[in-house]
Amino acid sequence: MADGLRPVVTELTTAVVDCKDGLSTYAPGMRLPLNLDRGETPLTPSYQDVRRTIQVKSVQVGSNKADAGKAINDNERTEWKSDGSKENAWATFNLTENARVDEIAIKLTGWRNKVYPLAIYADHQKVWEGITYATLGYVHIDIPKAVKSGRITIKMLGPSQNSNKFGEVKELAGGATGELDRMITAKGKTELRIVEVDFLQKIK
């Protein structure tokens, strides 16, 4: 005991419990009182939207017109694909409003092992050109100089290219995602194949 400090004594009351081989079936926590009370709901939102989706009212495509709606039907087991000719490898999405599209989230068939050379137009103005990247799902294309427009056109500039970035990655369930994640394109064909696409605007 340190000089100048008064002694402190703590008394504990213990109870005998049955033990066998050093183990007991008695669990003290089972007798603790349960409290499921919740505090008041915060007045402020628990999250903040940073993007909003610009809706699409119709789709025009260079080929396979009957399947055009599959590019925006929220079904990731379907796709729209062009007929393999470069001149028909495009899709135009007519928006429900004149809006600035800052980002495009697009899922392209063969997303694990294919990259696509694309050009994107807002009305007739080119706002992006480049090659998409292999991914486990969606490609996010940032439009740094977005302009207001009522329609967005996605054009494919040449055949898709192979990528082995995710060649060894497997689905947890062990199967392919409707076989669209691993596709083979005929050599020399320019097939634009869209599983799903969303047009996003930043909320300032």
C-alpha cells in the first residue's frame, strides 16, 4: 500500500456451481437482464445520395431491334447484341429529360475476359472515347466534360479484345452467371453486347 493512501476493500460473494472435469453447464450470461430498448431515430438522414439515375424512355439500335429493351430491363441474364458488323454496332438511349450524364455504369457481355473499344456521344457531341476494363461486373465510365442532352449513343469502334485479368476468379456458387460472363466472339466481328446500362448524374 502506498504511503498516504487509504486502504480499499472489495468483497465478492461467490456461489458454488457444479463442475465436471473443470467444465460447468452454468452460463452466467443467461441470467443477465435483456435490454432491447432503442434510442430516438436521428433527425438527420443516415446516408446521402451522390448520384441519381436518368431514366430511359426508348432505345434505338443498329440491329436486332426486337431485343433493344434488354439493355435496360434490369435483368442481368439477358442482353442486347449487335449483328457483328461495325456499322451496326451502336445503341442510342433516348432519355426522359434533357440532362447532364456524368457517369455511365454499363455491364458488357464477357465482362471478365473482354474489353471493348467504345465512343460515347451526348446527342452528336463525343464526350468519351476509350477501351473499357475487365471487371467482375459493371464498368463505370466517368464523363469529365458532361453536357446536357436528351440522348446518349454508345458506339463500338472495333472488335472486343481478350483480357485474362479475372480468368481464374470463380463464382462462389461455382457456376457462370448465365454464361454471359464468359463469351466468345467470332474473330473479326464487332459485336456490341450490353447486359445492362445506367446513366447517372452527380448530385451537387
